[in-house]
Amino acid sequence: WCDSYYNRSELIRKGFITENVSVLPIVMDFNRYTTTPDNVTSQMLQTRKGIKLLFVGRIAPNKHQEDVIKLFDYYKKSFDESSQLYLVGSWAGNEKYFAKLMGFIYDIGVKDVYFTGSISEAEIVAYYKYSDVFVCMSEHEGFCIPLLEAMYFDLPVIAYDIAAVRETTGGAGLLVKKKDYASICKLINGLVTDCVMKEKVLLEQRDNIERFSLDTSFQNVQGLLKSFQ
């Protein structure tokens, strides 16, 4: 059982028998996100001026945090000099990549990039709740839970359309085929200035997360189990 058709195709490509590989999306219990947001983090985010961009995921080369930083640098210079970027996730096991990112930030001179490291669920909830746009430039995602978490918190999503991203988002959010930072920054600016555009994106995202309700997941499990009878 794979959590996406993208991962299923990878297994089949590696020689697994097609009829023996099924798909069961990761079970999302959205009730866990009713945790009260961390108060200190919430106050910090609410009192800082400027647009807040967010990406959640371990600090790792396949996540391409350097591209999120490049995008943010362009946005900060072109649209909102008071904006901030929050990169939530642990760099344990990827210390060299983290050091490379810090060096890159220093080299290009961009300010207001914040790495949180490993944090509590209450803190993560605060970042989702009080950020403005979720930006994913990852180049390999077999599923990508944070895309759905962002959608659950009504945080508009912009993501690089590769691997299982379109499958997980159901095409909701704003998916981009190219890392054209100028164009993507215009989309970000649209989401924070155009209420109609933002609401349209959020409605599509809300529809998408319904596909991952516990009831739907239970039906999926039942259907797969029946195949063993």
C-alpha cells in the first residue's frame, strides 16, 4: 500500500507487480490541530508587521529551502520590505545543508529569515494560524502532509507542481510549473491584496481536505481490506 499514486508508480517502475500495489492516502486526523496555539509564538507573529511566508518541513536538500529563500528575497525587495519568512522544521541529520543555507542567506544579504528547528505542536499551530501564505518549492514529495495542514488552517498555498503535490492538493491552491520568482511573487501579492482571489483559493482548498476526512479514510481502508477476502 502506498500513500499516493506517485509513490505507487515508483514501485511499479522498480518492478513490483501492478495489481499488487494499492494506494491508501495518509490518514489525516484534523482533530489533532485543535491544540491551543502557543501564546508566545502567537503574540510574536501577530505583533510583527509585514507579510509572513511559511514553509513547514524538515530542512533537507529535496525540500529546496534555498529556492524558498530566493523567492522570499525577490518578494521582500519587490513587494514588502517588512515581510518575514519562517522555515519550520528540524535540520537534524542535515547539518551541512543547514550550514549551506545559512551561508547563502549571508551571501545574498536577505534579512528576516527565521529557522525554528524542532518545535512543539502548539508552536506549529501558531505558525499555521498567523502566517499569510504557505510556499512550497520542494522537488520531491511522495505525499506532503504540510500542504493539507496549511489548507486546514485556511492558509493559502502556493506550491511547485511536481511529484505528488498535485495529487495531494487535488489541484487546489496555486500550483506553478516553473520557478519563475517574479510570477510567483505576483501570485503571493495577489493572495494578500485581492480578497476575491484569496477566497476562491480557500474554497477550493476546503473542498480538497474533505477528501481526507476520517470517514473517507475508513472507507478506503475497508475497500482495500476486502481485496484480501
